[in-house]
Amino acid sequence: MSETGPATPPKATVARGERRRLLSGMRPTGSSHLGHLVGAYRNWVAMQDEFDAFYCIVDWHALTTDYRDTSGLPASTLEIATDWLAVGLDPDRCTLFVQSEVKEHAELHLLLSMVVPIPWLERVPTYKEIIRQLVERDLHTYGFLGYPVLQAADILIYDAAVVPVGEDQEPHIELTREIARRFNAIFGDVLTEPEVRLTPSPRLPGTDGRKMSKSYRNVIGLAEEEKVIRSRLRTMMTDPARKRLKDPGDPAKCPVFDLHRIFSDEATRSWASAGCRSAGIGCIQCKGALADHLVEELAPIAERRKEFAARPDDVRDVLAAGRAQAAEAAAATMERVREAVRLPSG
């Protein structure tokens, strides 16, 4: 494993109930890739002993942009849960569950929607951006406009003290904080205003140099076989100035070197940087060294994933146990919310 790779932390000595609650989630979009590992999973694994961590598969959120065809949703949900277990999320140390199986998310979403001004939603940075990106889909729906309210409900229903995000997601959590403040101003001190926990999220290019994304078809999956990983890296875009072997390059302009920064050790990075600048090595050599480190890190994940994938009922049992834990926490919050709003007790 590379020096920057995740290490399994020791078992927590502080009971989960005595730690601050953390909530994070991910849409079920099929199997995971390197972007998920670097942008979320490494941090989640490290934080499951620091916090009382709740990790949620947000399947309702998947409907906000893909509501016309939900046929693949059950399989994608199971795929994501399997990935989570493979990367090292431990159901004895964190709670793994599916959003739609805890109905209190929907109830709190409804109540929050009564007090959230529409202009708050229209100013969300990603609202118009996603509409522009997904021009082939009809996203002029309340579900898409209101997804930040559902996201706020996902967080607030668990009294989450901390929400880990990259810098680009910070405005979404700030909106959750505003929603909590407005609700509390109307109904009393009911909801916990969460803190933002900015997590490292280095730039991760795909094989074509753009951001790694399934929509660009430029990803390297966590469960890929070694020959597939090496094949995709061999065709990966490099510094365009290196047209020939004798041409020197600039590592700062090379997507391959961006991956070296994340997955390779210091000795390999120094070798690749010096060899690129002096034209002492070719791009194929550079990519081969990167592949060695990447295969070393992904091999144990892929092996664990095969084991969990062969036991899908065990994965479903993990989600069922997580649902029970999540439902208990959510019910306590909703009891407090219903009392504050003067609604009948559940």
C-alpha cells in the first residue's frame, strides 16, 4: 500500500454513544471508482473511530435526476454497500443504512419544506449547473429544486454534529445550517446545527484528463482486474508537450503525475518527476510505476469485495441492522420535532 493509503485504525476506546455524531452519504450509482476512494472512503474509514459515524446510501436523492428509470436502483444500492464493506467500513464501528428505509427522512423533509424560502433553493450553486449539464433530462421538478431540503433532513434527523465534505460541497452544508436556524427560530431550539468538517479531496483526473466521472467514461473502478487497470493507465492522457520520448515534460501539467501524488510513495514521485523533466524516462515507464502502486492498493479491496459480493444476504443483513440503529435515532428526533410543531406523537 502506498504511503498515502488508508491504514486500519485501532479499535476505538471511547464508546460510540459518547462520541459526536457524524453523517455522510452517497447516491447509489453502481460500483465505486478511484474518485470515491480518494474523495470519500479514505476519510470515512479514518473517521469511523473518531465519531459515532452514520453512512447513508441516499437512494431518494438518486431519483431527483434519474426518476424515469429506477430499474437499476436495487442492484446499485447493493453494489455501493458491498464497496463500503470492501474499503474497510466496519458495521461494528459505524452505521450503514439506506435512506428510504428510514421514513422519518421524508417526514422531516416535508416539515422543513414548509419554512424554506424558494429563493434559498434557487441560489444553490449546483442547481443551474446541473440543469445545464443534464440538458437531456427534465429537471424542472420540485424534487430536484427541493433536494437541498431533503439533504438537510438527512443530516438534521440524526442530530449530526459534524458533516465531512470537500470545499465544493461546503455551501450545501451552510444551507442546512440556515434551514436549522430558521426552523429553530420558529419552533424553538429543536434541531442541531451541524459543523462542516472539510476533508482532503485532491484533484483526481480520469483517463482523459478531465475530472474522473462515470458520465465521462474515464474511471478506474475499485474492483478492476490488474490487467484492466494497467490497460487503462497505458492509454491515459499525459503532458501534451511530450510528443516524443526525447521531449522533456512538466509533471505539473500531467494527469498521470496527479495520480502519482495520491498513490505513489515519495521515492517514486521523485523518480517520475525528474525523469519527466529530463526526458530520462518515457511515459510508458512512468505509467507502469504508477500502475504498480495502484494495483498494490486496490488488490486487497478487490479481494474483499469478491468475498462480500459472494454473500449478498450478509450485506443486506448489515443494512438491515443499520436501518434499525438509524431508525431509533431518527425516531427520537422526530418525536421532539412533532412536539415542537404541535403535531400528534408518532
